[in-house]
Amino acid sequence: MDTKITLSGLTLDNPIIPASGTFGFGREFAAFYDLDILGSFCLKGTTREPRYGNPLPRIAECPSGMLNAVGLQNPGVDAVIEQELPEVAKIFRKPVIANISGFSIDEYAEVAAKFDACAQVGILEINISCPNVHAGGMAFGTDPKSAFEVTQAVKKVTRKPVYMKLSPNTADIARVAKACEDAGADGISLINTLLGMRLDLRKRRPLLANVTGGLSGPAVFPIAVRMVCQVARAVRVPIIGMGGVSCARDVIELMMAGATAVEVGAANLRDPYACPKIIEALPGVMREYQIEKLSDIIGCAVKE
């Protein structure tokens, strides 16, 4: 069984990538297993300045997932490059994916330019679910024009492949994806979390200090499949699919819907061995469905 896939010239041994925000910088998980079994992994979302994140509580459990309002807690791009990446090199010998967040177009471009100089970073994943402080707080990824502008700005400062990470909280995700492709994006990542809310019935107030948070976990998987399919029909660039993935069959389903690689998020928080279990199970599931090469099934269910 051939599990290799290629993302913008980068060959991965398998399509499994722990998602940003659920894997930190890998150190905690390296205590459980050899990280080199992964296709790659996505660094914690990084901004220009250090961020403490939102006030506590910022995690709330749901019957089929979880809400988080962590608020992009990270040490800032300079600390990530100077302190975290050298440590990552000790536990992972493949290229990583740097996840970049920002609150202005200039911030996205500045952080991207700094990661461009890092040989260990193979792909830049640009999270455009962040609020645009110059546009009344509306997320960059909800508007095709804003998405185009961020993509264009980042592409001007880097030679690395740029994958735009899209928010599902938009009326037409295919239009946003197409705008990113038109601006030069090398690929698309989706979906990020869905906006949700839970209440504390005794206190009669929201469970999260931030009031709302991002819903992830198995509950969002069918939405992820639908949106990956829509985007696959709208663009020609590769797609990294994610959203509620918890087993090898989910990986096959997202790839048939159009994903080339698959990120695993909330499942890592429930079970630190989630990714190794999926990787181990993939060949057996491939045999069950008579799949010799994973690359052969990309988008096979959505081709018109």
C-alpha cells in the first residue's frame, strides 16, 4: 500500500498532519511516540507579538466535540524561530508547516517573511479566520476581497508554498477559496472551527469567558466533507482537509472529497496516540476499499 502524497513539491510519507493549535511545537507528543512517523505537523499558530490569549475559562466540552476560545496564545514569531524551531529539529527530521495568524495585512506579511528564511519550514499555512482590525473586526476569511489581499501580500514576501486556511463561517467558502487561488495561493486548508456557544445553566451565563468559541471534533466532520468538496470543485490547487477527523476512514473520505492531505485536530487532545493509530490503520482500510495508492483517490468522488 502506497500512502505517499505530494503537496506543492513536498513529498510526505503519509497524508497525516497534526493540526495547528492541538500539537503545540511537538515536544509533549514526542514523549509518546516517534514524530517522524507523521507526514508533517503544523506548528502552533504564530503572530508577530507574543499573545497570552483569552481569559479563562476558554475550553468547553460538547457531546461530539469541544469549544475553544484560546485566543492564539503563542510566544511570538521571533521566539518561535529562535527558541522553538531548534527544539523541533531535535524531535522531527522532516519539514514542518508554520501556521501564521495576524490582525492586519502587514502583520501577516511580516511573519511570513520571517518564516521564509527558516529552512525547516516547508509550507506556510495562513490562518485568515482572524479579525481584521482595520475592517471593524470582520474575519479576513469571510470576504473574498480581504482573502485575496492577504494572499497577495504573503506571496510577495515568500518563496515557500502558501496554503490559505479558511473559516467555515462564511456564506460562500468556494468564492473565498477561488479568490485565494486567483491571488497566487499554492493550496487551501479547510475547515477551521465553526462558531459556537454553550451556557452554564446554574450560573445562567456563557461557559466561555469569551462568550463564543470554535467548535471542533466529530460533530463538524460532515460539514468539513461538504466544504472540501465545494472547494475542490472551485479550485485547481491542492487542499489540506480537516475538521473532526478521528479515524483512517475519515481520512479516506476527506481525500475522496478532494483533499490531498489531512490534518487531525481535536482528536489529539482526546488521545495523544490519535495520529499514530490512524497511520497504522490506513493500509488496512486501503486494502478494504481496494486502494493501492492514496494519491489515486484524491477528489475521485467529486469529479464531474
